[in-house]
Amino acid sequence: MGLLSLGTPLDWHESKKYNEHVRHNGITQLINIFKQHFNRSNDQFLWGDEVEYMMIDIDPINKTAKLSIDKDYILNDLNDSDKSLSKSINNNILFHPEYGRYMLEGTPLKPYNGNCIDEYVYVEKNMKLRRLISTQELPKHIKPLTITTFPRMGCEFFTSPPAKPIGPASQSLFLPDEIINRHARFPTLTANIRKRKGHKVGINLPLYPDKFTKLLDDSIPKDRQLFKSDKEPWLGASKPGHIYMDSMGFGMGSSCLQITMQCSDINEARYLYDSLAPITPIMLSLSAAAPIFKGFLVNQDVRWNVVSGAVDDRTFIEKSQEPYPNFKLFGGLDVNKNEILKNNNYDLNEFGDIKNVYSNDGKPIQRIPKSRYDSIDNYLSDFKYDTNYFKDEYNDLNAPINKKVYDRLSKEFPQYFDKYLSNHFAHLFIRDPLVIYSERINQDNELSNDHFENIQSTNWQTLRFKPPGLYRQEENISFKPGWRVEFRPMEVQLTDFENAAYSNFISLLSKAILKFKPNFYIPISKIEINMKLAHNVNSIINEKFWFKSFEDWNLDNDEFIGYDFSWFDRFLNLGNDLLNNDNEVYLKGYSSSYSSTTNLSQMNGINGSISKKNCSNKTIEKINDIDDYGMDQRYTIDDIINGSKDNKFPGLIKLIIKLIAIDLIPNQKHCQDEKLELNLIKLRYYLLLISKRAKGEIPTIANWLRLKTINNPNYKHDSKVSEIINYDLITDCDKLTDLKDRKSVESLFGNVITDYLYSEQYFNTF
Ligand code: ADP
Ligand code: MG
Ligand code: MG
Ligand code: MG
């Protein structure tokens, strides 16, 4: 969440009058951004992470752990120059508000320099400082933990101090409004989503079926009569066999890890955005950390569909859903031609609009297949970049667009907005603004981008294409943030080590993508399928994911042989030179001039002619389903990350190791510097963490938490997470966070990584 605008947020019934005004001026601002920045180039590869924390009140006497909702003043203190701001600044940290009153978001104050190896290693130190400084601001019994979801959120007495779920903003049966950030933006956002939608959000997660699980959510109050919406679970909102959640906080109150990277220019950013799209479900699966919601074990491992449902402001008609009895098909929209829909008799045009039905401000009513928090619907296309891999068939979701926006961008400013970019923004602009401040209705479109950001930043998708801001003529824009791509699917991890590892993995992979320029395009509908697969329990080892056929990555596999974990050993250990003459494999990895030999190919079982193909002569169906070997094109995450067992294709980690070897360290045969050695060892362990999770050798946090719950002596095999189990889980997480208890650390990371975390080598990197 960026800085909060100060002002009075309008209630939906007031604010909706300005929807078209915000969209129109937002697009004017976007056009001005393109005028100012379209041609900027040679920006540095800068990047930054965002980590979200939950403040948890741990009471060892009563054995309870609760979300602390009255310590949010620390956020103000950490941003107050008379209080603790200097502490943040001196440590290169910035704390931001988040949806939950119990939440904090921490980022580096200045982005990291992605060309400098020290800065990758520094990330963890920065994360540790964020934890330290926020902990210092809090009473001793309250800890800022990086857990993705709080296990008993929405159960009785889950907050400290206690609060009742009777709030008018969310009208939730489970979540009190006191969990929502006090800034008026957040309760307004919560209420306006509900008001636009015309009913509450409703999220149903399958219960984890254990021996004594009753397949029903018995936590839903039957007889509350506080709000009209209290009836919704009995009118179809709650599904049998599922747990039911009814409020924005269940999703936006969970924590995630996001990475933003700056590209050298707009075309590079578009290629990076597209290349990362197929990686998003893979990283969701690899970071899975959310097996428990509202006091129940659920039959899935991640938070994504919960957040998606939690801010889904679509009306019944937009979702193509039958309304509950006596609820409005059009929700809180003002519609002019209600009568033609009387018999559910309506047609759609090619843009997904329901023919001849408009809201009062002239915007067509549309069928909208996805929530505004969801996976991306379109690639941006790399046709202006030197790769030029994109094909129109890859954008196969036919996501609805705002036709007016599309026409304005593509017809009036074709020099900036080709059909893909026009389509991208026209898709984002099908949404209504959710919060408008009365003081900010009229803006200077040459200098402000608030209206644009109002729509852009409430499209919470797996990736965000972030254009620069608007600046005065006299300012030197080359020092201002440029074209950036944000990677958003990952769940936050428990330790700084893991969060640094995942952050490094994404930033290094992005840099490697820009260096080696692989072709990762697959039809975007396949990514959609992968997102669903990534939700499944232990998807990391149980599922196969659609991915670009390795033969079509447009990389020469031979160029990557040797850039596996052994590269680190060879570069760091002089002794391995002895192997040079006997076994040429050991030469590779630091000789970029190496070319493949028959010997080597035979040794690795490789047919030397396989490498570097392009897919131009294949039909799309063939690319979709079958590769040259007649096998289906779904791969295990192990294959995608670690490369194939038969060494036919590299896997993502080899791309990263080669990048480190040829781009991030001095051009020398062996490491000659102690600091570099420590840094490389650390990067090696970051990659090892990802590699081992991909192989299923060590658990994801979701798996770890699920097993901890099932093995808890108080667990009754009924899928319920009681207060005492919740306490045990949180104290386990707390111990793990600080690496306090070696046994616990081993249970998550295994021996090899644990040895490192307890070694001097690790401590010496801080
Ligand atoms: P949002 O919540 O909108 O994604 P934040 O300000 O919370 O934005 O986080 C943005 C991230 O981008 C931070 O980690 C920050 O360090 C990083 N960042 C800031 N400037 C740049 C830049 N020029 N290039 C890349 N990353 C940047
Ligand atoms: Mg955030
Ligand atoms: Mg943020
Ligand atoms: Mg962000």
C-alpha cells in the first residue's frame, strides 16, 4: 500500500457519481505519464521487497496468542520525526500501513542496486533490522511475526483486547471492525466493496477431511439479526463441506511478500512482466504457507483465492450468479434499463458487455469472470523488444475491456499505446474506483496520478506493471522511479532467511531472464489452470504444472551445464582445479567460451543437436499440449526449478547461477576475497532452500503447520484448531523466527540448511 491520501473518503452512494470522472481523468493522467516517460531508457536494475508483519500478543501464562489491535500507534511513531522515524531512516527502512490494525509493512527505504552482489546479501540484514526495530517499539509480549494467516482469525476472542464482530463497515459475523486500520480509507474500502456488490463477500474453503471432521462450518451464528446481510449464509452464501468467511479482512488481513523491479525501459519491462507470468503459480506453490483459516484446517495450502474473494466487489449480474432472494441483481449500481432483464434474457457483445444495459454514468454493465484481486488476464507482448516471442494466441482469456478506454488510448495515442497496452489498461479500467476522497476529486492531471492509481492499485493481480509517476518539467526524471514490474503472488515466510531467499530468487531470476532472454510464453489460460493447481495441498510435489516446453525456451542447454550447485564449490575451492584436465565438465561454469564436445554430450546422455530450437513451425495446439517427444507439457516444480534429471534442460536455478557467475562477480577463476566468499555461500543457501522445497526434500510452511497441528496432542482429528493449538503453533513460529530452537529449525529446513543457519559463516554476513 502506498502512502495514504489525507481527506474524507466518500461513501459508495456518493462516490459512485464520480466513477466515470475518476476513470476519465485517470486515463488522462496515464497518457501524461506516457508523454513524460515513454522514451526514457537505461534505467538501472533497482529492486525492493515488501514484507508484511502481524503483531501478535503471546501470553504464556494463559497460553493464548491473539492479534494485537491496539498497538498500531507504533506505525505512526516509526514515521514521526519527533519519535522513531530517525531509527527507520538510519537503518534504511520504511514502515507502511496495511489493511489490518495488527499489521505492519516493512520495505527498504531505498531500493537495492541489482547490479551489486553485496546488495542481494544485504536484503536479509535489512529485514532483520525491520524486525528488530518494530520489536523494540512494542511491549515484550507482542511480536511482529511473518505468518501468512492468523490461524484463529474470526474465532471467538482472537483479538487483544477483545472486540465483538458487530461492526457496520464489514457487517461480518466473525470479524470486528476494530481489526481494520483506523485510517478512514480502510473501513470505507470495506464498506464500499459490500455496497457496490450489494451483498457481503463470501469465501468458501473446503474443509480438510480428517477422521472426525464434521463437514460443516458450525461457527456461523444462526440467529443474529443485526444486519440484513446476517441471513446471507442461509441464502446460499455458505456452501456445505466448506468453511465460510464473509469479510475483506480474511483476505486483506493476510500477509504476503512482494518484489518490485525496475527495468531499463518500457519494452524490457513488458518482456519481464510476460516472462514472469508463468512463474507466478510456481512461486505461489513454492511459498505455500496458509493451511488454516478461521480455526479450521482447510483442504488447500495458500491464501490466494481467499484474498481474491475477500475484495470481490462484483455484483450478481457481473458474476453471472443468481441473486439471493430479494437481493438486487445489480447490487449497488445505478442502472437505467432494468426492465429488459426481467426474464434473465440478455445477450453479450464481443467485449463482454450486456447489450444495451448501462449504469447511469453511461458505462456498460459487463460480465466479469474474475475478481479485481486475481491472476493477470493478458500478456503485454514483447513485440517491441529484441525477443519478439509473443503470439496473439497466447492472450486466450478474452477478458472484458472498457471499450471507451481502449478506443481513446489506441486511436488517439497510437504512438504510445499499441493494441496490447491499450488492452491491458482498458481491462484494468473495467473496475470502479472504491475510495474517492472529496478533497481529491479535481486534480491537476499534469502533476497528479492519483486517479490513475486509484484504479491501477485496486487491481490486485499476480503481477503489476508499474508506470513511473508524474513530475514537474524542471525535475530530473532520470532519478525518479521508472518502468517497474511487481511480482505479487508469494506468501510471506516465517524467517528473514526465507523471505530474503525468495526475494533474491525473484530478483535474480528476473535479471537472468533479461540476460539470457528465454521464451517462457504459454497460453495464459494454462497459467490460470496452474493457479488453481497451486492451491492444492502439497501441490509442490503432487502436481504437474503447464510450462513452456523446455526445447522451446530458445536457450542452448549446453551453455548452462555446470552452472549447478557445484559451480559454487568450484569457484570457492581452489583444489577443484586439479580436475580440469580429467573431466571437462568441471571447466564449465566459469568458462563462458566453452563449447560442447561429443565427449561431454555422450557423458551427459545428451544428443548434441537438441539445443536451440524455435517453435515457429509448430501449431499452437502442439505448443499447448505436446512437445517433440510426444510427452505432455506439464512439469513438476522440481523439473522447472532444478532442471530435468536427464540434463536436457537447465531449470531456473541454473539460469540464476550462471548470471551470478558471469555478471555479478569479478571475472576471475576463483574467489579471492573473503567477503565475496561469504556472500556467495549465502546466495548458495538461498538457492538451496528453493531447490530443496522444489524437490520435496524439506516442507513448505503450509505442510509444516499442517503437520504440527495434526500431531498436536490436543488435536482431535476434527480439523479444528483450538485456542491451545493456536498458541502452540504461534509459539513454534515465534521460536523458529528467531532460530531459537535448533530442533524446530531442523524440522523446517533439514540438517544441511540448519547447519548453515547455526554457523559462523552465516552470522558473519550481518
Ligand atoms: P506498493 O505497495 O505500491 O507495491 P511500496 O512502496 O510499498 O509500493 O513498495 C515498493 C517497493 O519498490 C519497495 O520495496 C521499494 O523499495 C521498491 N522501489 C522503490 N523505488 C524503486 C525503483 N525505482 N525501482 C525498483 N523498486 C523500487
Ligand atoms: Mg502490502
Ligand atoms: Mg507496499
Ligand atoms: Mg506492493
